[in-house]
Amino acid sequence: MDPSAAAAAAAAFPSSYAKAVEAYKVAVGTAASMTAYAVLARGMARELLPHDLRAAARWVASLVRARLEPPPKERRTLVIKRGGAVTRHHFGEPASNELYQELREYLATRIDPHAMRRLCLSGGGGGDRKFMSMENGASMTDVFEGVKFTWTSVQGESKTGNGYGYNTELLEVSFDAEHTDMALGRYIPFITAAAEERRRQHCTLQIFMNESTTWRGITHQHPATFDTLAMDLALKQSIIDDLDRFRKRKEHYQRIGKAWKRGYLLYGPPGTGKSSLVAAIANHLRFNLFDLDLSEVRYNTTLQKLLIDMPNKSILVIEDIDCCFTTASREEQEPDAYGYLADAGLLNFIDGLWSTSGEERIIIFTTNYKDRLDPALLRPGRMDMHVYMGYCCWEAFKTLARNYFVIDDHQLFPEIQELLSDVEVTPAEVSEMLLRSEDVDVALQVLAEFLREKKQQRQEAEN
């Protein structure tokens, strides 16, 4: 920089700084004066304006705010009592309300344990699932179809007819009044359906067998699922799709005037997996099985009682139907005291008047010899889906190999695939060979040798 210019700038700096300080003082003085004037004006207004005029001014201001600001929305609250809608009592306390329990089960799945300071945790021992719920006085928010519902757990006190008091638990759900129809028509039904589905998925299945005119049940623990089932993949998927579609079509069946049921005929050689498919269906739907032995049912009245006693959401199974239901057996069977045959009663249950005695039922018949069945049993509307359980195909073998050894490929696979296309062997026979060793190389070699012998036997028989 030029020395002369630098000197001029240094000389000018004190003058500029002084002007800035003076301007600041003027601004502060002006602000203080305005503040003083404002305080003075408010004081004068209080002194000079009449009280009524000031009240009117405040009223006008509140009216303007009311016009500009939206009014608060009206709220609705539903109260669900733990002991409501139940008439049974125990020691003066009402029994548990089913709706209350369903709501608690649903809310347990919606609670965020990180967002609540206090939670109630309950559940049995021995590995049983734990159950979370709100403490009394706690609240949580659930969102359904974009609408917020606020849930609160409340504890109140009620009295019985004899004057004794007891604590009763309440659940309250609050929402904007404009959503009342949604709350009653869709939200609460959605919750009960979700709770029912959750209980169904976690329940212990049972299989029942008929003894005289009653059912005797035991725990059903068959591990078969559609993932582990060895059968054609396309056929397997078609059964899954049919079952899922059936479960969603309650309104459809009501609209067309048909009983909400579905019939399946499983047929094919022994050892092809018919019983495993029945177990997989039960595990998929989470329905109990009712294994009906028709040889123990002679009269129509006995059959009628057994079938009526079956609950909804159940599977009726009659295995080897060809052994107990043929044209000859129906002609030779003696009528009961009312003139009806047990076999005729079964047909009436499938698609007659008795078919409406329950809903959401699956009926499964199995047979090794479809050609031996009475045509009356196979007509449309009785057995809706006929499923052929054939010999072990390549896709079925790959499922078995994955189940037993968690493998998708092996050097022996090409030979085994070719042999399976040449011989008829059941999935049960293949499973038996794979069980011979825990070493995958040994087990597959045993299977390959078994298939070679089968092929040789077939060729010798043809020659």
C-alpha cells in the first residue's frame, strides 16, 4: 500500500469510529423513549378508557381470534371394562371380558417399551411367551388408517350386590368424534381379528379321535409344514393359494348362499405323503384335526352328534375313505332307528342341510384307490380339489435333501435326477435311504444304489 494512503486511512479511522458511537447513542435513546411512551400510553388507557370499553375491546379481540383460529375438535371415549358383558361371577368379582382380553393382547403388540417409563410384564415360566401391558394411568397412541387413537389404562372401583367392593380395570380409547364410525365399524373389529389370529398362531394344536359319540383329543405335534413337504412345487403352491383364498372369503360364501367349507380329496399310492400334507394343512391354518373313524360309526344319529360337536375352524379327516365308503357298503348298511344310513349322513354333512351347522371348516378324504370310491362322493360341490400325491419327483427330492442335509447341490445330483425319471419311488422310500447315514456323501450313495437296483428290476421285468 502507498505510505501516503495508509497514513490517510489511519487518520480517518478515529473520525469514523466516533460517528458510529454517536449513531448508536441516538438509536438507544430513541428506543428508550419509544418504550417509555408505550408504557405511558398503556397507563393512560387504563386511566382514561372506561372499564366497559376495555372489556368490549377484549371481547372483540377474543371474537377475532375465535374466527381466525379453528375450534378444538370434539372427542369421543370408549370404555371397555375388564368384567363387562359377562354374567358369571367368582367370589363377587366378574369374570374376564373377552373383548377386554383381545384389546390387551393387541395393545401388547403395539407397545414401544422404549417410549414408556413403566410397563407391566406378565407371562408363565418354562419358556412361555411374555406379555406386556400398560400400568394403571399410563397412555399410548395407536395409528389406524392415518387416525390416532389414544389408549389409557384406568383402575376403578365397583360394588357387587352384597355391598362388597372390588377393583376393576378399564381400558379407555379416545379419538376425534368425526372418526366414531371408523372406530366402531373398522378399528375395533380389526383389533379383535388381529388378536384372534395371534392366539391362533400361538395355540397348541390337537388331534381328536371319535370314541362312541364323543371326541377324545391329544396334542398334535406333527412337524410337517409346506416348507418341508416333499412334493411338486407348483402343486404345493396351488394348495397354499387355495387355502389362503378360502380363509378370506367369508362374505363371498355368505353372498352366494353356500356353507363356508372346503373339501380336498388326497389320492395316490401309499407312502406319497398324504398324511404329511394333512399335517401341513393343519399347521398352516392352525386348525385342530378331527380324525373320524367311520368303522366305529354305525348309525346316522351317532355321526350327527359327532359332526355337530365339531367347532368352527377345524379339519375333518377321514383316511382311507375307500375302505369304509363305497357303493357296496352303502347298499349293505342297515338303517338306524330313524331310517338313515351313516354314510348318507356324511354326504348330507358335506353339502346338505348339515353343512350349515358350522363354518370355516376343511374336509379331507384320503385314499390309495380313487377308482374304488362311490361317484356320489366325488361329484362337484363335495370334494372341491382333487390332489394327486404321486411318486418322488426331482423337486420333491431336492426338498428332502435340503431338509436332511441343508444342501442344494452335490456331485451325485445329476445321476439321481436321471434315475428318478426312470423309476417309481415314493418320498417315504427316499427318506428311508437318506436316514441311513448322517454323512451326506454316504447317504446319497446309498440312495443312488437303491435307485439303480430299482431301475434294473424294472428292466428285468420288462424283458
